[in-house]
Amino acid sequence: MTKLSVNINKIATLRNSRGGNVPDLLKVAKDIQQFGADGITIHPRPDERHIRYQDARDLKSVVYTEYNIEGNPQHNFIDLVLECKPTQVTLVPDAIGALTSNAGWDTIKHQSYLIEVIQEFQRNGIRTSIFVDADEKMIEGAKATGTERIELYTESFAHEYGLGNKNGIEPYLKAAIKANELGLGINAGHDLSLENIKFFKDNIPGLLEVSIGHALISESLYLGLENVVNMYLQKLK
């Protein structure tokens, strides 16, 4: 069975927009695990516009499933990960100020740098994953870095699937076959949703884990609004 890691960045965004501690990020993380999720993912960025570095520290005592910290391995991020020692670190080549992740690593151009960073994390007992496009050459480059896993960047698949083009899965299938041949574990994430997740999972051999945040939190709003509105109505009778 493919594991579900829930990205809670959007919960932090909502909290930060008002100040204070509502919604309570730590309570949400506890609840998500109690509801059956296999892990919690966060993606702190340098400007801390959603997940703050202190959140990463605080979550360490709360997350008892898999703890996955994503981000660009700059010095502050590396120090944070080594301090928190999550189950997994996912390396993402975000540009400073990027609204969201929009590309995988060039694992050939940045290979020596990735090797150095990955070895540091592995020395500290942290499993590593590299965010990559569905490109067999990038998969081969990832293998050369010594990483245990890759995370397939699935925005292109999700876009094509939304247009009704199921052939958009083909590069991901080829990438997965190559990763399996090389002994790399496969994770996936970005724009996966209730609409497309089953098709993706059914067509990607060896898919170990998906990380889903924006869609899952948005879907939770849609699917939970009726219940909450009616609860308010009951209170107001």
C-alpha cells in the first residue's frame, strides 16, 4: 500500500494570516495522524511565510508517524534538518521567493553538491529523497548522488489528467520503471488530488509514498463545510 504523508503548510498559512494560534498546527498534525495518515510533511521556506522554523522543532515531539521535511538545502535549512532529525528529508530546488515548487533538480549539473548534502544527512540517520522531473536521465543522475529515494514532480501529470489526457502518465511510468531498475524508492507529489490519485497510483509501479497538501486541505474544506455550517445552525436555534 502506498503511504500518505499530509503536507500541513496550508494550515500554517491560515494561522499566520490572522496571527495567534488558530488553527493550531500541532493539534492538526496530531489529528491527521489519528485519522490514519502515514506521515506529516512540512516545507519551510526562508521567509517562513507558512511553516516557521520553530514549527519544525515543535512538530518533532508530536509526529509519531513519518516526519518529512522538504526544502532547498541552504545552510539554515540543513542546520534545521540536522537539529530535528526527521524520518526523511526531501531536497527541493526552490528559488527564493518561489510561490510553490515548480521544477525538479538537474541531478547531473548539481550532482557533486547533492552528493555532499546527502552524505551529511545520511551520516545523521536521515533518509533522503530528491525532487525530480519525470526524466530518465535525471533519475539516473539521482542514483549517482547516493539518495535512497526520488520524489516525482507530478504537476505535469495532474494538468494533463485534468484536461482528460491520461497519456500524461507515460513519462512517469517510464521514470518509475527506471527508478525500480536502479533500486531507488519512489515518492510523488504536487497537485495530486482525490480526482487523480487513484489513476496515478494504479499506474506507477513501486510507488511508496505520496505527499499531498494543497488539494487535500482544500478538499477538506469542501467536504467539511456542510457539517460545520449545520453545527452552527444548531447552536443558533
